[in-house]
Amino acid sequence: INLGNTCYLNAQLECAYHIPKVRNFILDPTQDQNYGDDSGDSTSLGLQSLQQVFQSMHTASQRGGGDPLLTPSTSTSIFCRNLGINVYEQQDSQEFWKLLLPELNYGPLTDLYRGQYESYIAALDGSGRERKRQEVFLDLSVDVSNFDDVHDSLEDMFTSGEVLSVKEGNGWRPEKGADK
């Protein structure tokens, strides 16, 4: 049920519900062997609220017998109230999900969406300076307009070099106290 401007929330929760692994994690978090290892045995209010919504969606789906026209609507009002979501404020669906995951405090679910890559910077001045850093992400912005397919875009994103310049404000600066 759209409570005001919650269509983004409804769409995201419905998409998540229809991913079997996500649905199963939320409806039964104890199925994960590591459940409770990093957050004690308590389930966050966010996860409890999402479980109620998913359970309601599951029950409604069974009542409708697989026919969307016969499936009753599910309300997210308690979910929104428990998480302090302003139902009159429009949000981006993907950003909502990215902000919701930490609120759920359920690592196995977050791990389904989390990735990491290594960023590498090397100085071209012959000094041998280099830096490597692990970057964690929940989403990536992928350029789809300048490439034939997603694979080409990702390949360019992660394998092509970029020359950084101090003059442009993004170059390698000497460490504090080092010779300039």
C-alpha cells in the first residue's frame, strides 16, 4: 500500500522479496550458521520490521494463489514507523536499500550486496612510490552510454589507468615534511 510517497520503498521491498535467497535470509535469519556471531543474539528492530513485512507478503501471496489480482496488499506502515521513515518524502529506491542494509544489522544479507576492489596508485616520476587500498562498496556507478555492454564498461573501470595531476588538484603530493 502506498502510504504517501513510498512507491520507491514498496518497489524495492517487492524486488527484494522476489529474490529467494534474500527472502529466505529475512524470513529465517537463523538459517545462516554465523547468525548472531557479530551482533549478539538480538535481532534489530529494522530486521524484525522487515520480517513482518515479508511474512505479510508471503501470507498474501499464498491467499492469492499466485494470481496478482487476488493477492491482498501488504502495508508497510509499521515498518516505516519503526524505522522513522517519512512517508511523505520521496527517495531513490537504490539509495533507500543501501541505507536500509546497515539498519538491519544483519551481516549475511549485507554481504550479498557488498563487494570490494583494490585501488592502486603509482607515481610516474621514477620515485617508486605506490599506494594500494581496499575499497568496499555496496553499489557501483557503471557507465553504460559509452560502451557496448556492461562487461566492457567494468573492464574499463577496473583496468584502464588514469593520470593524476597536482595541477588539476588530484595529483600525488609530497608527504608532510618531505622535499617538494
